[in-house]
Amino acid sequence: MGKRRKGREIVLQATYASLISGASLQVTLADQLSRRESADETSEFAEDLMKKIQLNRNDLQQKLNGLLENSNWSPERLGILEKVILTIGIAELVYSKDVPVRVVINEALELTRRYCDEKAVGFVNGILDQAASRVYPEGIPSGSAPENDGEFS
């Protein structure tokens, strides 16, 4: 497993543990990182991603709710894991311009396959494709990460 993939998985598990237990994200992330004795690069990636999610929590929630409304899917119907995976994906699309769009989506789909019902894969793919289209209204770039201001309309 790649270091960034492992970092995303750790963020997913730490966020889920925080939501279920009521513990802070910092505590659950530190716990998840220590249990795995993660490489420095994995820990740094996970901590950076978690920080982006925490700092932009309200914005990410609004973006996700807007995407769900457009899909005629109520946020209340969405499972916790799917919601966390979508939040991670949207956070990377908007706030991690060094990660190509296709990588963000593919990594989210891998997490969905591993932790959710197979039916969720298509749903997550559709929502993140919509998100990417909003971040890149001129078209999703291929290859390396583009120069873009991260607007999400």
C-alpha cells in the first residue's frame, strides 16, 4: 500500500473513530498513527489532510450538501463512511492541488470498495466527478496537477 493511500485510510479511520467515540480528531489521528507506526511521509500526509479537513469543515460540509442536493440524495441517507470518504475527496480536490484529480477520485473509490457496500462505489464516483467539474469548470486536467484557485461553484 502506498504511503499516501495509507495516510488517507488512517484519516478515514481516525475520523470515523472520532465521530463514534466523541474523542477529538487530534486524539484519534494520533492513536491511529501510533498503532501503525507509520512512516514519516505517511504521518505528514495524514496530518496535513486532516488539518485541511478541520480548517475547512463548514465549507466542505456545504459543498457536500450541495452536491447531494443536486443528486436528489438526502445527506441523512448517506452512511458515515461514505460521508467521510466524500469529505476527504472533496478536501483533496479543493485544497490539495498537487494531487491530480483522477488520483483523488481513484483513491476515494478504493476506500469505498474496501470499507463500504459495493453499491456505494458508483455513487461516490458520481459525486466526486460532479465536485471535480465544479472545481475545474473548464475541464478536468489530465496529467500533472493544474494551476487553479480551487473555486467550487
